Amino acid sequence: MSVKLVKPMKMLTREYQDFYLEWKKSGEKMIPWVIEKHPDDMDRFLQFINDHEQGVNLPDGWVPDSTFWLVREKTIIGVVNIRHQLSEILLSIGGHIGYGIRPSERKKGYATKILELALLEAKKIGITRALVTCDADNIGSLKAILKNGGIEDADYMEDDGNVVKRFWIET
């Protein structure tokens, strides 16, 4: 599996728009949250990503975060968002790392790989113990977290009637 994490970049605009449109057409919730941002103006999108990484122009209560694309050749397979610290809500249901794999590339091991690579990036910014959460019925994400050494926290949370499991992973 020859994939790597890259910072979002203008030269992959068309590929990212393809990724975005595929997800949008699926009708599924867009995870991580950052992919909800429409990439029609890539310069503005990239400035938004950079601002968030630098902790600039963040909404109240938000923490700095870094976004990466999981790329195979030029195809964007997935997106991961790494929160540099935990706010109260992130400690409950969001965690340090949120990731998503485009619908056409699921069940191929990419969730496990994107999380593995994200944990390396988290370590680089000083996160030694990462909280990763997922919906209790998301079997693919549960498997990816466990394969990356996730230890389930006894506490689970509910988010609008949805059970969210919490896992800790040493980086």
C-alpha cells in the first residue's frame, strides 16, 4: 500500500474536488469536519487550513489543528485532522484525531494506515497519548483503532442518541 500523508496543496485541487464531490454525493456525514468546507476557492481553503494549524482566527472554544490528505499517487484517499490539544468537547466525543476515507476506497485497509500515519504526526507536535473516538456502530473505524493499539476507555459518550466509544493510543 503505497500511500503517504501530505499537507493540502493547490496542485491537487482537482483531485481534492473529486474527493469532496464523491463524499457529497454519498449523502454521508462528512468526517472529519474539515471536509465540510467547500473547496471551490482553493486559496481560501488553504488559508483556512493554515490559520487553523497556526491557531489563528479560530472560533471560540476551538483548538489548533493540522489537516493532512492521504494520497496514493495523485488520488486523495482520505483526510485526517489532528487536534493539537483537547477541549472539553474533544475530550468527550471528538478526540485528538478524526479521519475519513472516501466511500469508493473503504474496506481496503486505508483507515488503519491513515490512523497509523496520523499518530506519527501527532507525536511530532507533542501528543504522547492520543484520544481517538468513533461511533459504536462504525466497525471499520473500530478495527483501525484496535489495530493501532487503541485501548478502550471505560467511559463512552452519547451524542444525540449515538454511542461514541473512546480509545487511547500511545504515540
